[in-house]
Amino acid sequence: MSATDDFVEIHRLVNLLQAIDVGLLVVDKAFRITLWNNFMENHSGATADRVIGKPLFDLSPDVPREWLEQKINTAFALASRAYTTWEQRPYLFRFKSYRPITGMAEHMYQDISFVPLRGLTGEVEQVAIVLYDVTDVAEHKMKLEAANRRLQADSRVDNLTNVYNRGYWEECLQQEFARYRRTPRDCSLVMFDIDHFKAINDQYGHPAGDEVLRQVGRLLNESCRSTDIIGRYGGEEFGVLLPDTGPDNAQVMAEHLRANASALAVPYKPTPLRFTVSIGIAALGPGIPDAKTWVMLADQALYQAKNTGRDRIVVFEDGPAEQQA
């Protein structure tokens, strides 16, 4: 191949490096920039004639210097390629994302390759840093993950009442019981039931009953702490797990809930609907062998509340249940 042919080939390769739709910069052992292609110019706003020969970290002080130095030095020392993805580090250079207005990314997500470049002696004299714009891939994956999280959340929630469904609530119950076995601490279970709910359905119809259930779900979400775990146990019965709560404080919460339910007027034509609730409480203790028994004891207290007049609270205790007005 003639010198002219060599020149043409080099010129072609240079043009190719400038035209490719990836970022390409090359640094020497002193981290001075020796190549800066059009992609880097377009996204950084810095032209090649301004940056060639300049230390990389003087040009971009916001890049993660310690991390980047380690990556480059490793490529020099081992003479082997290295690679990092946007999931490990979202970007190396904070370039804006030039995506349609529907895009959600404020910056370009980047995959990065570090490629050692050997000189005529066979020694690694420079390292090429290649930036791939993977914003579309990152956005797609994040949207998919967000959709999966929503789907998972929807699968845990009762659509009518907006509290956990029985399946997921029982998982939480088992976890709380297992946690107590590992590290005993106060925890109470509240089970409550809407009084005369069948009569509401019979007199006003199932849409009225559904509205009462919706309002109970709203009342629970407003009345309980963020750490409390609320679930629809079945029909008109609900359960609330109260971590770090003994029976006395559980009664205070239950009384607040009972009073709020009694005062609630559910908007419904021709007249607002009113109802009361009966509540049973069982505190977790060493004598309770499993989560199923824990629920049974709280239910036993609930049935006692219903059998003794409704619109009241009963706390299960070892021996006869204690009735609370």
C-alpha cells in the first residue's frame, strides 16, 4: 500500500470516528485528551480544538474523578477492556437527553467502555472512553419496572376499599408473627365488623353496601398510622395489625375508630346511611402458638362484642374476655 493509500485510509477512519453516533474520547496516562469526536462536541458544547491536550478533569470537574481514574488506570495496568452500564452508574458526562417531549429522562443515560490502545512498542499508551447513548433502553426498562410495581401493588389491594386484600394482609400477619418469635415486642391485632351490614344491603341495595365499605376503607386509611397494616378480611370484616402497640394503646386506637364510624354519615340518596362497628382486640403474647390462633382470638373478642350489644370493643385476655363499653 502506498503512502497516498495510507493517508486515504487514515482520513477515512478519522471521518468514521467523527461520524459514529457514540461518544469517543481518548486520554493518555496524564489524563490529557488526545481525541474528542463530534458526538462529544455536540453534546458537551466544547469543540475539539478547545479540549485537545487539556486534562480531562479540568474540562469536566463534575465527573466522578476517583472512580474514573481507577477505571482508566486499570485499563492501562491490565491492558484489558472494562465496561460499566447505566444501571451501575447512570452517566459519566451529564449530557441533556434530546428525546421527544414524552421522554421522562432529564439527562442521557450512558453505557461506558474503556478500551486500552497500544502504541508501536506494544505498550498501552492511551485509553479510549466510549459512551453509548442508551436513554431509550433505560427509559423503557424503568417504565416496565414502574408498571410491574403498580401491577404488584394492585394485586395486593382490595379494589373496593383501597386497603390490602386478605391474601396479602395474611402474608403481613405471618411476617409480624415471625418477627415476634425472633424478637418479642408489643403487637396487637384489631378485628372489626360492620354491624347489621346485611340489613343495609337488604334495605338499600348492594350499591349502598359497597359505598359503606368504601367509606370504611377511607376511614381506616385516615385513622391509622402509616406503620399499621390494614386489610379486608372478608365481606364486611376488616383487620388491622398494630406493630409496637400493646392492648391499652390498641384500645385507644379502636375507640377512636369506633367513635368515628358511629359519627360517619355516608352520602346516599334519599338519606345518608349510618352504621356502627364492633371491635375485637388480641395482643400478641408467648401463649399464642401461631398466627392463625392470633386471628381466632381477636375474632373471639369480636364475636363477644357483637353478642353483647354491638358498637363496642372487647379485648381478649387469658381466661374470660374482658368487655369494654
